[in-house]
Amino acid sequence: MADALLSMEEDLTCVICCDVYTDPVTLKCSHSLCEKCLKEFWRTQDVTRCPVCRKECSHDEPTKSLAFKSLCETFKRKKPTPVSEDICQEHNKKLKFFCYEDEKLFCVVCQALKIHESHKWSPVEEAVVNEDLEEHIDGLQATFDELKEAHDSCMKQIELIEEHSSAGENKIKEEYKKLHQFLKDEEERCIRSLQKEVKSQELQIRARMEDLSKQISDLSEKVAAVWQDMEAENITFLQNYSKNLQRVQCSSDPNTDPELNEYQLHPPKNMIFTTWARMLELVEKPPVTLDPRTASPKLMLSPDWSSIQYVESKLCVSENPERLYVGVLASQGFSSGLHCWDVEVGDNDHWTLGVVGATVNRKKLFKMDPKSHFWCFRYVNGTYRKCNEPAVDIDEDERPYIIRLQLDFDKGELSFIDSFRNKSLCTFTGGFPEKVFPYFCTGKGGRPLNIYMGKNTC
């Protein structure tokens, strides 16, 4: 029905005013327009033409049709008018009240008829001031703010990760550039050494060849002389017999061994091993580096894995079996030998240092007890603790700035030492039933823990 009315309205619409015809007239070209619209249009034209097909017309041409006019007026009267949203459809009155139970608006007539008498209702002006809805909106706004803050935090973390990644990549390129240059220099040095050694041995061999050539020449001359005398007449041969016999007997046995043992080159594997040993001196590798796979989500590692810092918001990290619930482990584990490493705690007032066994449950908080394979020294809220027990009393002005951890696995001891004052802070004895890994943790933002290579005096 609505489509039919719309189509009919298009047929009854003037092309000039774009409304249903008023006093319609028809030209000889069969196009219809409002009489007033046509006169206004012709008033602006030098030649009277049809506004639709542009055919030339005369002022006497427009004719009125009473039937057409009546049709247009009837359509205007019966054309449905848009229903206002603030008018009651039943009583055609303005909607002034809101029923909370039916969730409907109603007018004064509905109120007089007591349709919503037993319901809770109020004027529209009061209904829009809904405290419950405002509380929900406030809650949604708070949630929105939290989500926005979390989103911004993730963006900052991505920027920080990209920054650290770029710095780490540059550091790796720099270090490998040194190694490449070192290997190139070592290759050239080894080749020069080899060439020098080969040249030296070649000269020695050539000198021996010359000596052998001289001996061959002398021997050839002697043999030729003896053969000459042997081919002479008997009397001459007999006269020179003693001389030739002495000549032959005086010829000592020459040394024909090639003496290869004196000229063997150094095996390439020996050269490579020597280069590897020298490379160890080039690489300044500390005995303890952090393992990023084990870092808990609230610990951020430096690009070189030698420093940790606490962050308020959890980092976006992958979940894996190695990752700890709290803290971070070193990449290296120890099952023998003597090892030491230094940790710069500075003025950080919330840290835990120590070692943990390789088989501990990494997805739970460690029980601070050697029986649970956790040996630690802590500083929390101004108190030093050996695991959960109070440890040494240290004056505020004598707080250790750098703490050295000294692990003697074979002896079964772990010591914590004030590196600056060379003062023992805490010691565990009794041995270690399994391989242990250095452990680090901090709960204070903005104050990192830095791990350094321990000196060889431990």
C-alpha cells in the first residue's frame, strides 16, 4: 500500500515545486504543472517553452482539468501524515508521563483513565533523570577507562619491546661484527703462518736436494772413472787397481731418508682450536645471564639480559613451561664447581636473591625453604631475611649496594657477601641435591637489579 501511494505521489508531483499539483494545467505536449509554477517559470524566460521537454508553447496553451485538480486535492487530504513520536496514538495527546513497570509513555487522558494507576510512574522530565541508569553508565565509563588504560599500556609495551628489540639487534650486529673481523684476521694470520712455515720447510728440502744432487754427481764421476779403468788394458787396470779399490771403499753410505718427520705441518684442527681459545678471551661473557623464557610477566629484562625491573602492568608474554610465577632464572645452571656473581641492588627495598633446584614447580610461589630446594636471601620492608627467618641486622647507612653470591657446589655452600665491605651476610650449608639455577626477583618499580660478572677472587 505504501509503495502504491508513493508511486501515485510521484505521478502527481510538479517538476518545478516538487510537490503535489496545485491548480494543475496541461500543455499541448501533455506535460502537467502547477499553474502558478508555470507562470513564474515563463516570467524568467524569453521564449515560452515546456519546462520538461523544452517544446515552444503559447500563453493560451495551458488548459485546466477539474477532474485532475479534484484528484490532486483528494490525494492531499487522504495522504497519511507522519505520526509524531511524542503524541499518544490512542488519544492524540502529547506524551507526558513514563510507566517504569510497562516501560511505556502515556498522556493525560491515559492518566485520567487510570490505566497505570497501580504502577510506578513519573513525569517525563523526572524519568530521564534515572540514578540507576546513571550508576550503570558510570560503571561502564570506569570500565571503558580501564580498558583504554590497558590498551594504552599494551601500546607502550609494544613500543618498548620494539625499542629493546632494535637496541638488541644493533648490539648483536655489533658483537658479531667484532667476531667476524676477528675470524677474518685469524684466518689471514693462520694462512700467513702456514705459508711462512711451508716456505721455510721448502727451503730446507731444496737445500737437501742440492746436497743430494752434489753427492749424486760426485758418485757418478767416481763410477765413471772406475768403469773407464776397468775397460782399459789389463796392465793399466792392474796398475790402478789399488787406487780404484780405495776410491770405491771411501764412498760412505749416503743418508737417503726423506726426513719427513722434520717437515710435518701443524694440523688445521690445532689452528682452529687455538683460534677458539683466543676467541674466548675476546668475548666478555659473564657467568650469569638472565633467561627471558623464565621471566614472570611483571619483570622486564634489559636487551642484554643483565638487568631486571618490576612493572605495574603485566607484560604480554607467551606462556611456556619454563616461565616462573614470580621471578626470573639465569640461563646457566650449576651442578659442580665454584661460581660467583654480583647483583647491584642499590636503594631497591624489595628484592630476593638465591638459587633454586631444577625440578621445582615453576607455576607456583616457591616455598622459601632449602628442603623445598630454594635457598634465598631477601630484603623486604626494611628487614633482611634468610628464607623466612630474620637474618643479620644492618644499619641503614651500611646497607649493601652490591651483593655477591658465591656458590661452591662441590662443598655444598652458598654465601651472600657485602661486596664493598667484604662482609658475610648469610650462608647456607648442607649441600645441593640437584642442579641449581641463580634466582632473581624484585617487587619495586623504577629500581632495577643489575647482574655483573663476579671477580675471580671468589
